Amino acid sequence: MIEYTLEVIPLPVSDIDRARDFYRDKVGFHVDIDQEVMPGMRIVQLTPPGSGCSIALGDTLWETMDGPTPAPGSYQGLQLCVTDIKAAHAELTERGLEISEPVQYTPEDGATFMHFKDPDGNSWSIQEYRRRATEPLHELLAEQRRQRES
């Protein structure tokens, strides 16, 4: 069986520079690419610290895909995970990000969330998943692969 990894999510925005600056400066994503990748197509790819998945912003990116072009701000419920939501909240508010206070829905691990929106209205959740501090997802997935192969 071929394995697939989710590595890039195109994100609809109205202003690439404004979105790049927001995700870099307010949310702390790393700018991996900011260039014209072919004549007339600029791509800005940003990755959250510690993530194996990036977002891609592009002015003509949607023209290369079949189907309708999503409207800027139409993506709702994108999710990031952290091992310490209070520390993440402090860091993000220090960066100037308008973000909700963390809300714990139940005492179980994985049930505390906070939320923010980008300048276009794309919405994000940040979930505290403390277990990831001792059980990183990439290690769990590698172990599952080894078990399947043996």
C-alpha cells in the first residue's frame, strides 16, 4: 500500500503579502517559499513550527486546480495542536494576535481549545494535546508502519 502525507494546504486569501505578514509575524509560521515559481505564478508557503504540513498562498494558484475557486475567508476550522495551550496563548498574544482565551470543555487531554481568524476570516482552532510532548505523532505513525510491515 502506498502511503500519503498531507503536506500543503492551499489557503484562499485576498492579499498575499498581508496574509504572509500575518502568518509570519502574528502566528509565527516560517516562510519556506516566497517566489514566482513559474511565469505569472507567485507562491508563498509557510509552515507552523514543528509541523509537517504547510499552507500555500498564491495569486494564480487556484487556476491550476479543477473546480471552483474558494473565496478568501471561506476556510473554517483549520486546526493546530500544541502541548501547552497557556504558553501558546501567551506567545501569540505577545506577538499581537487577537485570539480567544483557552476554553477547557472537559478535563481530558485534547479538550482545551482557543481560536483566531486571519485578516480574511479563515478560522483556526488551536487544541492542547499534552500527550504529544511524550508521543509525537510522527513517531506513532512510524511505529504503526513498522507493525504493519512485520
